[in-house]
Amino acid sequence: MKVFVNATIVAALGVFFALGANNVIAQEQTTLEKVKERGQVNCGVGTGLAGFALPDANGDWQGLDADYCRALAAAIFDGDATKVKFVALTAKDRFAAIQAGQVDLLARTTTWTMSRDTANGLNFRVINFFDGQGFLVREDSGITSAKELDGASICLTQGSTAEQNTSDYFRANGMTYNPVTFATSSETVKAYENARCDSYSNDSSALYGERQRMADPAAHIVLPDIISREPLAIGTLQGDDQWMDITSWLHYAMLTAEANGVTRANVDSLLTSENPEIRRLLGVEGDVGTLLGLSKDWAYNAIKAVGNYGEVFDRNLGSGSSLNISRNQNALWKDGGLQYAPPMR
């Protein structure tokens, strides 16, 4: 039996199914829409690292990453920096959490690597802290260089880049070591402090932060050796360019503010500035906010809430904190550092 199909019907069906598919796509919410509907940003942070994300005595999260999340909430919710939920994630569980939609982004000392940028389905664009891996040892060990750790036991956190970096370093230098791994960073640090390992290895900034919380910080030293590049970046899921743009340009806005001397304290007075870059940044002229799907004063709201990048850095990691970490690579590009903001126009 022959079946004859009218070409007009086929064409009509094609249009029908095409429109149906487009409608399904159109009905899928963007991350920004989900965040606005929910009324808060779900921000994935670490389980507790001084200088980056750590609850204080009142249970309020403090740190570079925590302030970034507050700035993001302020940019979206008309200056309300409280509309953020901090979700503590271990290094091992963080990628499953964002893939499952438990968090909207990772602001969690996450190193930008090729596999994470591809196989894990994440997008990274901005590096909010340039770091490198090092080693912490007890001062009375007499060890002054990582090259003296041949045969040592090293405490490491599961799921961190520190595991692979340590293996690579010892292999490249013809040395042996005994890895002792734990599920969380707090368990790893506790094991080291209880002398279950000869050394604790992590990002250099983390070593300074964890040492500060130990019973006797002076009893431990951070070795001068840096064995890796650790670009700590903001991570979002692939497939939503608008959300990646928002989370990226927030960081760039905070850098632009610092470069132009716009601070939390003087941002209101600079609304009348004649500097074109400041005027665009604060939404006085131009449409950079609407390009992101946000209000014109989104960057003003973020800066008013937490300050510029330099203020956030100094308050949590630098001279205004107990860690007193130098800006070094994290200085602005115009000051010899690597923190660089594309033009906001």
C-alpha cells in the first residue's frame, strides 16, 4: 500500500514542532529569574576558611567569598545584601551541589582547571584570588624547604587540587611521600595539628588562614616553596551566559571601583562625578546595568554594600585582618598585579 503525504501538511507539522520546541526553551527559567523568584542567592562557599568564608561568633559568614556573595545579592535585589543563603560545601561535594541546583554559583576557593571547565560542566571567567599551593610544617621540625619533605607524610583534603599537585611535585623531584587524606578541610587541619602528618599542604592563603586558628600559630611555619598555580575563580554552570556575565562583571565592577577611587564611604558623593567611567559604573549614564538584565544602579548597590575589591581584600585578608596577606599578584593591573578589569562600556 502506498502512502501519499501532502507536502503542505509536512511543512505545517515542521513549523508546529519547531514552535513547540522553541516554546519549551522559552519557558525554561534563567538563573537570574530563579534567584529573583526565590528571593535570595544560594551561594556555595567553603566549610570554613578564615579570610574567605567563615562564620563569626554570631554565625554571620565573613571573608572575601562571603562579601562577594553579599555584593551579588545587593546588585540583584536593589541594595539588599542580606538576601543570600550561604551553603557550606566540602571540596568533594561542591561540583555535585552546583550541578544539582543546590547553589547558584561557587564562590568557594575553587581552582580553575581544564577538567573543571569542561568535564564538570562549569564556566569560569574571573579569578578573584591568584594563589599557589604550599606546605605547612611544625617549626621545631627544622624543615626550611619542601625539598626536605622526601619520605614525609602529607595531610591532604579529598577532592582538592592539592592531591594531584602534591603527587606531581614529588614525582617531578624524584621524592616519595605518604598521602593521608580526609573528607573535609577541618578534619585535615585537625589531623595535622594532632601530629598525624609531618606536613599539611593546601593553597598558600589557606595555610595562613588555618595556622591562625591553631592553638599555637607560632609553632608552625609556611614554607617559601610554591609548587602550583591556583587561580581561585567564581564558578557557574554552563548554559546560562547571562548569569556568567552577571557574576563576572560584578567582580570587574569592584575592580573598576578600586581603580577609580570609588569606595563604600564615598560612593554617594561620586554620583555627581564628571568622570565618564565612574558615571557608567554607578549608573548615572549609559546602560551597562540593563545589558545584564539588572537595574542601572546595580554596581552602585554592590559597592555601597561591601566596598570595592581592595576594601574587601584588606578587610578580610590584608592589612585590616589578622592574616595580613600582601596583595602581590592580587594587586590591580596598574599597581603591578594581575587583577584586571575590561572596559565597562
